[in-house]
Amino acid sequence: MNICQGAIPLNKFYCCNLSTLPNGLEGHKRDDLLPFVKLVDDFEARYEAIANDDTIFTFLTNKQAPRYKVVRVDLKKPDHWIEVLQESKNDVIESVLPINRNQMIVTYLSDCKHVLQIRDFESGALLHKLPIDIGSIDYISARCEDNMFFVKFSSFINPGVVYRYDLKPTGPDSKVLRDIVVPGFDQAEYHVNQVFVHSKDGTRVPAFIVAPKDIELDGSHPCLLYGYGGYGISLTPSFDITRVVLARHLGVVFCVANIRGGGEYGEEWHQGGSLANKQNSFDDFVSVAEYLISKGYTNPSKLCIEGGSNGGILIGACINQFATLVSELNKFTWVARTP
């Protein structure tokens, strides 16, 4: 049982073995408390149960690991936790799913784009790296006892494709099961480029730029720069038909700035753009805007900035602090509080 507190990604975790109840759950007296084992009884970190084998549970957690790690514990020895997969130096573990009886699918967020790996479930050892393009893993469908699983992938220029993976003894085999096609849109006409910009304090800030392959960097193009930078939410590549329309019919260059306050590099990146550090989010965003201008993608008279909810605070701050840098504002009407 997960016990959460608000929107903060922290939880307690209790376990109850219903098979030990003499008369089962239906025969249990309503006024009597169930015999829960309070495995995690404080709000100090996030614990996501991956799988269990009887009393042995495997978790994905960020306890003393801002970029997450995989740990294991036996309910019979609740004070003895074993580290199965250690925290990465730079990448964030986003999900772990058991597969093929003794293996696991690990999704990493590496420089704001997803990476898929097959690892040994017991030791965490790397078995296979699954090649994918610059984009996002939207979902994975897998079962512990099966050697086959399905992955939905999308990107800025790919509306979506479903892959079927078969973990054969000779190695993983992939096949396109379904490819989503948008009539009139040819992704081969566009290019996605990831750049890294130095912010005011020298921090390396990633950004994605989507533009036609034959673009001339002469500063003449309208450009839409989007940012969020809050609540530890990561901005990964995603397909948006409205942006496709802007790019195809108006020649708009689109850019996503992965500024501090988000979760692209774990909790440290989140805290680096929160509360007293919120100015870092604004500085990161403006540094990306200046990069777009300096490299000839656009000019101040054709640069638009966009952000909704928490991103509305970002836009408001930039409009006030850097008024000469942008010509107009596109934003949603609802502005939420800063995390």
C-alpha cells in the first residue's frame, strides 16, 4: 500500500500478507487493524514497487539517489536493503519493468531523451542496449513471464510508432507493429538538433531545435521557444500537430529549453530552479533565446516565447526582465504558483 502526501513524490509503503489471515479478508473483523508491515514509514523518499517474489520486494527509489536506483529487501529482514542497480552519474532511471522471468527493462532519461536497456534482474548487469532515435518512450507493455514486450515511441517529428521486441537467446529482435502517419507531413523534411547552452552562471543547459533540413541560418525565421522548469517535470521530445502546422505553413522554428526546475537531471536539477533558486530558470531560458539569435535561427523581432501553468511565471519574468529580447508573448491564461 502506497501512502502519499500531496503532489510531492514521496511515499510510505506498507505490506500485508492476506494469506496469513485465518478467515481471509472477508472474514476479517472490520474494527481490527490489518497486520501491515510498515516497510517505509516516513516521507523521506519515493519508493515504487517493481516486483516481488514472495516476501522479497524490488523497488525503484530516490533515497540518497537523486537520479534513482534499484534496491531489494526481504520483508523478513526489513532493515537489510540491497542495492541492485546503482544511481547513474548523469542519467535518471525513469522506469523499471520485469521481463523474461529474470531480466528487466530499464528506461533512462539521458540528456532529456530516453534510452532503453535490458539488464539482469538479480544483479543489475547490463545485457543489451536497444537502439532508438532521439525521442520519448510513451509507454511499455510487458509481463514478467514473457520474453516479448511492446514499446510506444514518439518524437518531435514522429507522431508515434509501436515496436514489438522479442528477447531471443541470440539477442533482442525488433519489429514495427504500427506506424502512425499524418497525411501531408513528411518527417524527412525536418531535422531535430540538440544543443547545449551555457547559462549565466556557466551551467550547461540542453535544448532541442526543430527546423527544416534546408534552413538557412540568416536570422530571418520566426521562432517559438517553449519552457516550463518546475515541479521536477521533464520535457522530453513529443509530437504536437499545432507546431507541425506552424513549421510547415509559416516556416516557424521550434525550440524546447530544458531549464532548471524540471527533472531532466534528477532532484538536483529540480532544486536548482526552485524557490530561492528560481532566477536560474529565467536565466537558463534567456540564454537559450540568445543562442537562437546568435546562431541565426531568428532575431528579436521574430522570437516568441511560450509557457503554461508554471511556465506562465517563466514567461512573465522574462517579459519583465528581458523585454527587448522578445517581440510578443504566447502563453496560457492560467498561471500556477512556483514550486
